Amino acid sequence: MTLVLVHGNPETDAIWRPLITELGRDDVVCLSPPGFGAPVPDGFGATVTEYRDWLVGELESFDEPVHLLGHDWGGGHVVNVAMSRPDLLLGWATDVIGLFDPEYVWHDLAQVWQTPGEGETQTAAMMGGSSADRAERMVGLGFPPAVAAAVAAEQGERMGRSILALYRSAAQPVLAELGRGLESAAARPGLSILATEDHFVGSDDIRHRSASRAGAKTEVLDGLGHWWMLQDPVRAAAVIDRFLTETAD
């Protein structure tokens, strides 16, 4: 039973290290989306649908269906796969299911990235400077220093371009329209991880409503924020372990 982890923005798979340690499993595979710690193939436009198709292609290489867990945009890619190719999954988990609600409004920084000119200026500042400068910014967001350094080493202009392309391809009503298929995700067991202090991904009501439409169970991580897997990997591992046990063959 393979557990596949997919991270988001502005991250690399280093964000999963504390959680993987706590899980203590030998069947965990991390997949890095193009531009976010992995090369960008020629002709890849870094759009919502291209990332979905990329993840489908990766999952098709496994011999059997997998458990799929995504964080941030990785969680968005997970939901898109759950809606379109549930045959590739044993179960799926995400922390951003509220993005697919018709009432979801992109957070302020996302709206900057979606604005020509302003987005380029912001990503240049965020992705610029030395690796040490970028690591310091990640520590300021709550990353442990070792994880921050590993993430910062992969940040730069390439990631900045991918951020802009992805967010601009997902400007509303794109995600709301994709979310019309949420009920299709119920073909496989789903889990919505609801970190109560994550203010990027919609209100609690929106997240509960979207999870219900997708037939997904909700696990509440009270007091944790967007990077819940770094804030409390022990509690995060307990939630994931419980879900994997409940959805085992």
C-alpha cells in the first residue's frame, strides 16, 4: 500500500520530512510538481489542468492504486485527480478542498500573483536574494531551519514563473467550475484536513461543505495553520495513520 505525498507552493518535498519520520513507513513516495523542486518539461505551461495531467501520468506508473495526500496546491492536484481518475486511488486526502467551493475567494497574495505586473514584482522579491535570504523568509513562516534551507535551495526564478502561471490559470471562476465535479471524488474514500488557523483556503463552512459534496471525512487540527505537518508532525501523523487504517484493502 503506497502513500504518495504531493506538496504545493512555494515548497519542495522537504516539507514532508518531519511527517515521514513520524509515520515510520517504508512505502512513502514524494512527488514534486514541475517547477516546485522538479524540472519543468519543454512545453509545460504550469496550468491547473496540466498539473492534473502530470499527476495522473505519475500515478499511472505505479503497479497498483495508491493513497494520495496533497498539501496546498498539491492538495488541489489531488482533488482534480480524485474527480477525474479515481481508478488510480485507494483513497485521497487534501487540506484545500474549500478552493473548489463556488463561494471561495482567492486570498490577497494569490490575487497579487494573478495581477500582471504586480505578480512579477512580488515573486521576484519572494524568490530573489541568496539561498540564506530565502531560508530566513521560510523560517519566518514557521519552517524548521533545516527544512527552510532545503526548500530555499530550490526556490528561484523558475519557481516564480510557475507560481504566476498556475495562479493565473486558476483565477475564478476556473476552480468553481472544476468544483462542479466534486461529487465524482466520492468514488474513493476521501479526507479533508481542516487546520483551523489556515486562512488561505476558505472558511470552515466552505471546507465542510466541499468535503460533504466529495463524500470526504473531515479531521480538524485545532490551532494549527497552513503548514500543519511542520507545526505538529506527531498529530498530523496520527490523522494520516487513522485514515490509512480506515481505507486499507
